[in-house]
Amino acid sequence: AQSVTQLDSQVPVFEEAPVELRCNYSSSVSVYLFWYVQYPNQGLQLLLKYLSGSTLVESINGFEAEFNKSQTSFHLRKPSVHISDTAEYFCAVIDYAYSGAGSYQLTFGKGTKLSVIP
Amino acid sequence: NAGVTQTPKFQVLKTGQSMTLQCAQDMNHNSMYWYRQDPGMGLRLIYYSASEGTTDKGEVPNGYNVSRLNKREFSLRLESAAPSQTSVYFCASRNSGSGADTQYFGPGTRLTVL
């Protein structure tokens, strides 16, 4: 079974500074990778995803993540954060060879709380 | 288009009481999921329904039952609530075919068991 490790539970960063949220998953050749964001008292929203092709994927609000197969990582980065980026970020993986019957079960990391300081 | 809706938003139960959490989606998705979210634990899958008429256990199914009432609705039942079931519960749905990898989440139900 898959496992996802988010190395930092909390990341404080000053506004307009860069940030990296780290994510590693257990090794597999058949994975889809996701970052979801949860704003306070809301549900989860998809931020970006890697399915295949280019290893660098981007979101519409300036985040990017790079799939690194050799290091089994999918770190999330943003060159300049805003107050509105304050939220909890979850890395998740689908091991589509392991998920039977097309269930496409998501395995989540424990989350990283990003706090942007004015 | 409301997406995924959940009722109630908040609920307080006493130990031993029962209740059903409701979830509905209007995106004509085939698959639906129930998760619980606990501080520092991320989201853990309770049950899922890959298609109408089927349900399967996830990582933490004990103490819960589910019903896929029709294609739109997927309910989660706690028969005898315990304090360990205090959590935030999220329902999600997923289509099949193009874009089938993405799950869409509801706003959650905050449940407290005293």
C-alpha cells in the first residue's frame, strides 16, 4: 500500500518570500500525484496534479510542483506567497496499479499548515 | 451546479446515539467516497462506492456503515457513536473517463460525540 510523507507539519513564511512544501511517497511505478488545498473551515480543493508527461506542473495561482521519480518526491513551490495562501496543503497519491476495480483510492499525507506572515 | 453537498454541517451526539450523514452530488459522477479528517492525521478513507450498487471498505471502516442510495446520494451511518468518532467528515465524488483522477469534495460535517 502507498504511504505519503509530508515532512513539515507547519511552515511559517513572510509575505512575498518563497516557500517549498515537501512531499515524498512510497515507491511505485504507477502513481498519480496531487496537491489539495484546504482553506479554514472549508473542504478540499484540487491545486494541481501530475498524471504523466512533463514532470513540472503548475496551478493557476502561481504554485508549481515537480515529479521526481528517482527521489519519489512531489514538492510544492511558490516563488512569492501572499496572505491569501494561508491554508493547509495536502499531498496525495493514487497508485493506479494497486487500486482495484477502478476505485482510484487517494492516500493522503498528514498535511502542512502554511502560515503567511504580513 | 452545487457540486457535492453534505448535511448537516454540524452535529453533537451523545455516546451510543445513532445518526446518518448525507451526501449528494449533481455532477453525474460514478464514484463516491467518505473520509474522516483528524488533526495531524490527514484524511483517511472510511468507505467508497466505485459505482451505483457497490460499496467497499476503506482504511478505517469500523463503526460505520454506508448506503449508495442512487447515483447521486451516498450516506454514512454511525449506529452507536463513540467519542473516537469525533471528527470532520468529508464526502467526495469522482467521474470515470476523462478527468477520472480528480475527486471533488464537499464542505464537510463537523461531528462531536460526547
